[in-house]
Amino acid sequence: MSTHGDEQPGPGAVRPPTDLADREAIRELYARYCFFVDVGRPDLFALAFTEDGVLWLSDRGSYRGRDEIEAHVGRRTGKTLHLIHNVAIDSVEDDVAYAHAYFQLISPEDALCLAYGTYDDALRRVGGAWCWHRKKVNYMFRTPAYAEIAAT
């Protein structure tokens, strides 16, 4: 699964306690990512990125830095609900981590799937907290209705 050349531990591998705490903090960041965009907190969404962070969307390009990221998310709030599945954390070393996940966007009106794809992420620990440094959003499917939503 790793796209970074890291060796993956086998099934049942024992991880050091600090590694487990880091991995749980990263999973929590994924969950908060969904809530921040869905409930109208683009400010908190942007703060979950490093100051020079990049949000890259396969259908729109890049948003660089917290101001651009916050402005983009401010236009998107409330239009879909985000679900994240199968978070796989490839590596956690010092203050750098790499992770991947599937995402699904559903309609808040009828719960129909509007889009899905994968996240390919690089994270950095800043001031003791994990933040997105580069978040790549790779769409694998988008309905025509979502394409219209995404264009706004």
C-alpha cells in the first residue's frame, strides 16, 4: 500500500506506545476534517493545515496556505457530508507522517453518493499537534450533480 517505499509491519505487529498515540491523533484529524467542512467551520479546517499547507483537488487544482484553504472551504460548507473509510497510516517518523484513506461525499438531503475517491496525505507535527502539510484529494467518481456543486 505504501507509495513512499516504507516497509509495512506484518499483521499483529506490536507498535510502541508513542506510535499508537500518534496514529490515533492522525485518525482523529481525519474525523475532524469532515466535521469542520460539514458544519461550517472553515477557520478550524484551515488551522488543521500547516501554515504553508497545500490542499490539492484533482478536479480543481491547488489551494496554498491557510487563507486560500479557508476561502475555498467557506464556499463548500453544507453542500455535502463527508465520510472517511479505511484510514491507512503508512509511516510515522519523528514529526512527519504519511497516510491514505477512501472518502465518500453524500447528499445531505437524500444520502445519495455524489462522489468518492482517495486521500493521499503528508502530515507534519507542529507545536505538538498533527496537521495536514499536503492533502491530495483524488476523485474516482463524481455525479453530474456533484460537478455542478463543485463548480461553485
